[in-house]
Amino acid sequence: MHAMQDEGGAPLSDGAGRGGRHTLVGTTFAVAIFTLLADQGTKVWALAALEPGRPVNVIGDVLRLNLIRNPGAAFSIGNQATWVLTILAVGVIVVIVASMRRIGHVGWAVCLGLLLGGALGNLIDRFFREPGVGRGHVVDMIDYGGLFIGNVADIAIVAAAVVIAVLAWFGIGLDGRRESDRTPASE
């Protein structure tokens, strides 16, 4: 067996072995940490620089900075069930972390990192902001033409959804294998 491995030719592994998988998990954590720091940093800035009810135009009325504290989810859905959103966010984080051991493609590493960082960013608000633990309101400040107001965590989550759609379009699974590689060739 060792003699076969020493000879030149096709590798005996797919490249996502121990070292490759560790690199992908590291990439996931790096993206998550960057996302979390960017989200929390912009929230600290917004709380210090913006006043609720006094939007600041960035690109006319199309893109504004408008500080709000959101008790619900996107589009202020679930305003009366903040604790449910907290539990869901914890569940999402657990699933992401559990999925990380199967990562075999850099696209999935980036995607899971964006999801993890975004979920953690909003979860921190739920735990540590008023009105209390598990019921905290998320700090939002990016106003998209009055349609909705979000934050960096939300941008990361939407970007992850786009990456998931692209990966699905190309048939690339979490393990890095293409769908065509999973099914036996027809005879």
C-alpha cells in the first residue's frame, strides 16, 4: 500500500481529507468571526451616531441609515414572539456547527460562515439588549427605500442564501461532491 502511495499518479484522496477539511472549517470560522465583528461594530456605531426617527439619506430615499430596534424577524414578523426567534436562532447555530464536520467545498465554508456570523450577530442582540435576556430587540439601521430595515447580519444571511442557490444550481453538495458524482452512471 505504501509503495502505491509513493508512486506518481492519481491521488488516493479527494483533497478534502484531514488537512483540507480543517482548512475549510477554519475558513468557516474566519468568515463567521469577520461577519460577527462587522455586524456588532456597525451596531455599536449606529447606536452612537444615529437617532431613532431621524433617517440619514445615503442614496436619496433609496438607501438610508435609520436606527430602529426590531423585536421581530425580517419585515418585523413575530414581534410578539421574540423568545421563539431566540430559540430558532440557537437551533440554526447548532445545525450549522454540526454540519461543519461534513464541509468539502469552499463555497459551503463561506456560506456556513456567513450564516453562523449572521445568526450569532442577531442572537447577541436577543440575549444582551433591552428589554431582557432572550427577548432583546435587534439593532437595525440599513433602510432599503422604506421597504424594510436591516443590518449587516441580515446582509450576511441573504448572501448565504444566494451562495446556497448557486451551489444547488451547480449540484454541489455540502461534502463538495457534485450531484452527478453521487449517482451511478447509467448503462
